[in-house]
Amino acid sequence: MINEAFPRLDINTAIGRLITEQAERNRPVKAPHLSTADYFYRSVHGFDLSFVSRWGAV
């Protein structure tokens, strides 16, 4: 009954899009380094692999 009133349409892509939008608006607070929100943000805007170079060549 609750799912009929409030369907979770397209939740698989919607949640990632919403997390990314929040990170874009207020990045330091909403997407701290190595968090799930940071992963979503970097998936959209690209990864900077220079921060892992201490573990080997990138």
C-alpha cells in the first residue's frame, strides 16, 4: 500500500543523480574524500588518480 502511494520509480539511477547534485552544491560537506558521495561525484566529473600515486605509478 505504501509503495503504491509513494512508488520508488527509477531509484537505481535517481539516487546516484541526487547524491551527485548534493555534492555539486556543497562539495566539502556533502562529499568528503573517499565517501560514497565522493565516489558518485568523481564518477560523473572524473577521477584524479594523482592522490594514489604514493602506492605506485599511475
